[in-house]
Amino acid sequence: MRRTGALSCSSLREHDSRRDGYPLFGMRSSCSRPRVPVRTALTAIVLAAALVQAAPAAAAKPGHRVAAMSAAAPAELALTASASMLRYGRTLTLTAKLTSGGAALGAREVVLYRNGAQAAKAQTRADGVVVFKLKPNAASTYQAGFSPATPADVAAYQPAASVSVSVTVAPLVRLRLSSPLRAGRSIVGIPGEPIRISGTLAPFASGSVVVRVLKGGRQFRRSSRAVAARGGRGRFGFSFTPRRRGKYVIEASRQGDATLARGRAQAKRVLVVRASARQGSKGAGVRALQRRLSALGYATPINGSFGASTARAVLAFRKVRGMGRNFSAGRSIFRTLERGGGAFRLRDTKPGKHVEFDWSRQVLVLARGSQVVRIVHGSSGAPVTPTVFGRFHFYRKSPGFNAKGMYFSNYFIGGYAIHGYQSVPNFPASHGCIRIPIASATAVYRWIDVGDRISVYK
């Protein structure tokens, strides 16, 4: 009887011998095993291969031969940082680029991880690039990751992760000098008066900060100051007293911290000047005097030259402070200004524009609510023709000169007015009006409106 689709043991051996002595399909033949039709075996192998190819790539373990048969293409993700070290408070830029086979993958979500935790996520542009901007407050390690989200991407691309990028954050030391005297960008001090310095260290770190004061490139003073935690930052204080005029440089750095650029914070500079000025004086000391007087409301230019306007401002300041009534600025004035003194205290602090004339100090003050706008040296009525006291409202204004030599007059009751006049002595000398210098008259005239209130008091 003829058998179809099967081979006898002897014929199988003969067939094997023609295949270099190896059994068919890589197996040793055995007459004791069940006989399997050749067509059936081939069919089984084809089906098994198809099942392996259809298996999801995610199910394959790393290094397994099946993973190499996946149809998903590998994705590449690169991550770069704008700096490997930056100061606290600065912005760090991290740029990620997603590609596959050299082609950019746009409109795909990339996640940024900081120290293993998700920090941000965004979609790539058409060129495959996504940019992250953040302000780190401590040293961190960053990594970008991509996971296919749509069914099409799952079938087409494999997940990807970038190489980790480490960024160091240098603590930021800041200095602040409290002196209100300034000339341009320079902080101004005077000999014998302490310069008060406060500083912050961010982020806070326990320890100390070294403060150095240099003059002419040489160390004038060095001090280690403890850092105290306050509001998430470290704070410290320091002061020094310059004995001579000149330029001083103050530096600070966290003790033993090599991450600070050259071990220093941004330096502060102090210009110590002569504590006196008079008509004809020039320089940084005069500019600092003018700037501070102007900030308090005393009418003076800020040009570094001590002229007539500055002299009148100094006179008004002396009147307010109850000092001798002259036109020079000595040590006491510089010291008062350096300590933040010299402001005029208003009696009328109600809202709106108003004018005050302090008879005892012989000064005219323009104000808005509780804010002093301008302080002007003045002279009221002589004892035989005194100025009236009380609260009034301006009812008439007269520009230019009149027959009595009154210049740009502002009337508040009867014939009593505030006006410019050729002579404005340091004592009450008018016929009842309030005299002010000719140079100040037009500015005061323009500022006052009919209806504004005025208070005249002792």
C-alpha cells in the first residue's frame, strides 16, 4: 500500500544524509517519535512566526530577540542647557529636540523632569524643538522624556529619554547701602559717619558671609558676618566708618563657597566727600547735597554746581531745622541729610492741593495731601504791618509786575498775596504779603490755582 505525505525512518535518514548529516528543521530524527506530516509542520512554523511579529513591542523584554522584530522606529531625544552653572534668580533655558531617523517630530509632547519629578511639559515645534524656561533655586538634574500618545505614534515610534543634564545654582549675595546721599550712581558718605550695609543670601544657607572693604585696591576692613534665615533668604548686617575722603569698595561672598564667580558678589562703591559746600563749590559732594535737598522738596537744580538757587535751598533747609540763617552747607547739614533728616512736617494733610506758610520758620510750602512738593524761602509782614493768620482760599491771580513791584501775585484775602519781590530778607519785612524770591515766583504762580486753600500759622 502506498503512503502519502510521510517518510519511513530509513528514507528519512537517507534524506538527512543529503543535508550534511543534520536532521530536518534542526532536530535529530527518531523512529520512536510520532510521525508528523511535513506540510503540517511548515504551517505551524509560519503561524508561530506571524504571532511573534504581531506581539506588541512593549511586551518584549530588553535584550530579547523578539524586540528586534518590532515595526516601531526608534526616537531620539536630545537635551541641552543654556548654562551648567548660574546665579540664583537667573533664568535657565533648556532645549529639547525630538527626532526619528534624522527627521524632526513636531506636535509631540515632551516632558521635562527635574530630579526625577515632572517639572514641565510642552509640544514640539515643527522642527522638533521645545524650549523650557525656569528659575532653579538649587542644583538639579534634568532629563526630557517622550512617550507615544496616539495609536498611530504607538505603532510608529518607540519611547525615548534624553541624557541627563546637571545644573549648579550659585548662591546670590546682594548688598544694600542705606545712605540717602547719592551723586549719580555713586553712594556718598562723609568722614566720621558710619556707612550702614545690609545684605541678603539667596537661597538661604547656614554659615557666614565675608564682607571686605577696600580703598585704593587695599583691604581697609574685613569681617565675617553670620547669616540669619528670614523669609526664605539669609540676611546679615555690617557697618564701617570711613575716616578719610576717597573711593571705597565693599564686597561680600559666602564663606568657603567656590561656586560664586571669583568668590565675590556684585561690589558696591562709596564715595566719601568733604562735608561742606558754599557758593562756588563744585563736585560730587555738591551734587549729593542738591539731590537730597531736591528729594525733600527744597527747590534746587541737580548739576553739581553750588549757585544762587542751591544757596536759597540751603537757607530754607536751615530755617526748617532752626539753624543759623545763612547760605552755606556745613558738616551738620551733611550729617543730617546722610541720616535721613530734614523733612518738613505738614500741618494740613487733607487730600488735595494746598499751601502752608510757617510764620515761625518763614518758609512757604506747596503740598498735595500729605506730600511736600516744594519748599521756598519767604518773608512775611513786618511787626508794624503783620501778615494775617488763618485758613483762606486763593481768589485772584495777577501775572507780571504791578506798580508796587509785586511779581506774579496770588491773592488769598483782601490785598494779601504771595508774590515775588526783589528783597526777601531772613526776617519778616513786608507790608503784610508773603514775599518769595523772584526766581521762584513764576513756578509758584503756575502751581497755585484759584480755589486752592492756604493755611498761615505760627
